[in-house]
Amino acid sequence: MSRGARRIGWLIAGLWALLVGGGAQAQTAAEVAAASSYLSRLQAVSFASNHEYCGVLGYRFDGVIVAIRASEGTRFSCTSGYAPKEVRVFASYHTHGAYDVGYDGEVPSVADVLDDMDMGVDGYIATPGGRLWFVDGETGNSRQICGRGCLPVDPHFQPETYGPVLPSYTLATLRRREGG
């Protein structure tokens, strides 16, 4: 199976799970598709610079989903710009930069989750291994929308450096994974 077909398969599986599985979901299929598309385009520049890129997703007055231009962060953090007042923000988005053996970049960090909760929005995160995560900004729970390789993958990526990556985490389980 080609890399492109695998990505499409993962995205379709993730969208299907959102539509039929697992109870109530905070996001729509259109929101997931927008986040996936925008983060896919950011992965290469994020890998090349080894910096996080971040921003927010929102609805324009006419109902169209827009991504506010990404801000370049540092290796381990990013501060997004502000959305115009006519955009109703529903989520943050960010990349985790290039693969780094010294950083567990395949899961959301506790700081990622707390930032979304503080902003009162959900979050989408792209990892060096090509995973797409959804962070529920109300509960602090995180789950993979699609697994390794569904988004572009850093060519230097080494799988499961920090052990198996679970399909979902609570804030408490992320804290334990970070050793805190």
C-alpha cells in the first residue's frame, strides 16, 4: 500500500470512528479534516526547522473553517497568534517538530493539554511519527485520531523510543508517562 493510500485510510478510519464510535464527540468530521490537512502541510517545514508551529482553527461568519496563519515556535513550545474577532475559534493546532531522541514527541505533553484547557478550546497535534491527536479542552483527555504514518513522517523518526503509544490518555496518564 502506498504512503498516500495509507494516510487516506487512517484518516477515513479516524473520521468513521468520530461519526459512529465511542459516544459523543466534541469535533465534527469537517473540523478533523481541516486540522489534518493544515497540519499535513506544516509537517515538512516543522521537521526542517526542528521547531513547533502553532495556531488556531475557527469558523468565519459564513461557516467556513479557517486556519489562522501558523506561528513559528521553539524546539519545545509555541505561542499562537490571535484570531480576528470575526472568527469563532474552536481549536488550537500545533506540530511537535522533528524527531528528537531526547523528547517524547509522539504524545501530547501535559503542557499541551493544560494550554488547551486554559484557552477553553480543543486541540490538534501532529507528531514526528505522523500521528494526529485530538485534545478535549474540557476534560483533558487526548486520543489518536489516526496512528503512526497517517500524516507526513520525519525521515529520521524512530518508532516507540519511549515505549508503546496508547490510543488515548487522560491528563493523569500523560503525567505518569512524563514521569511526574
